Amino acid sequence: MTDLFVLFTEPQTYVSLLTLTLMEIVLGIDNVVFLSILVGKLPAHQQPRARLIGLSLAFVFRIILLLCITWIIGLVQPLFSVFSHEVSGRDLILIAGGLFLIAKSTKEIHGKLEHVDHTAAVPAGPTFASVVIQVAMLDLVFSFDSVITAVGLVDRISIMIVAVVLSMIVMLMFAAKISEIVDRHPTIKMLALSFLLMIGTMLVAEGCEVHVQKGYVYFAMAFSVFVEFLNIRSQKAQGVKH
């Protein structure tokens, strides 16, 4: 307890906490956006419950992985080699998670771009259980990426847990609003799916030891969102004029 008190009296602790919290919020907002896309397929009365379950799972997964931090650090040990390239448990998890995100985003994009035959029978929508399972898998991928990021930025688990709790509070505060915006603007939904595809590709690259500066990726994402915001404002202005 004394060490913890001393830790939070050091100025560097708050710098690390702020940096990590901001990074966790970025990953958390990504999580919320993709959660909104999945939950949006359910009937309106089921969406709040599914959203709460999704956010709760994201929080639980992150805390469990942080408490297993020693195991996660140990994942960097090589398991086998492929063409003189050493493959670790961490690499396998990143590649598997990245492939899941790529497959999921590609399927969603294809579903929105393909021509639908309106004369054909309308297929039944996804069940609540199937959506929750997909949300859990998505949360697990983002949680692992979140914890790997935390390990790379700070070395104190107490700071990591505080940062995760703060980021989850932000996610809970804005989840409903973000879901409303995503549902209202189909172009934002397509942009979010493109981000999901990019993050999946980035995870696969990381698993193959091709290191990508996440700062560049997040800057590109932020810039794309800013441009889309300008497009939405422009469309609203034109609508008012007409």
C-alpha cells in the first residue's frame, strides 16, 4: 500500500497514466463503434442490453488479461520457426485476431455493397445469442491489443488498471451516442468497417514481426473521421438550402 501511495505521488506516474488512458480511449472508441455495428442488427428493444453486455465483457477481458500480465509477457518466447522466422504465442494470437477482424469486416462490407434482390425472401436477422458471441470475440481481440499496448507504454499494473477503468467509463458514457450516430449515417458505418479491416491487417503485420507505428494509423483514422464530419455538415447545409 505504501509503494502504491508513493507511486501516485510521482509526477511521471500521471504522465504515464494520461498517455495510456488516451491510448485506451482510442482503442475503446474503436471497440464501441464496431460494437454498435453488430448490435445495430438486433431489434431496438434488445440493443441496450446487448450493448451493456458487450461493454461489460470488454472491461472484464481487459482486467483478466492485465492480471495475467506475466503470462502475456511470457508469450514472446519463440514456439517454433517458419523459414528462419521465430513464431511466438503472441504472434499467433495477433495473427488469429487480425484474420478474424479482416474476415468480419470483409463480410460486413460485402453485405452492404452487394445488390439485394428485393423479390427474394428476406432472411431472418441474427439472434441475440449470435450477436453476443460475435461481440465477445471482437472484445477479446481488442482487449488483447489494448493490454499489449499497455505493456509497451508502462510497467506498473496499477497504472494499467486505472487507465483501463477510466477508458471504460468514457466508453459507457458515449456508447449510446456513438451507436446513434453510426446508425444515422451509413457512410460512417462503412468508414468504421474500413478501419476494422485496417486494424486487422495491422495486427497480422505485427504478428509477422512487421512493426507498424500505431500513431500514423490513428492519425489517418482521425483525419478520415474529420473529413467525413465535413461531408456530413456539407450535406446538411445543402439540404437546408434546397
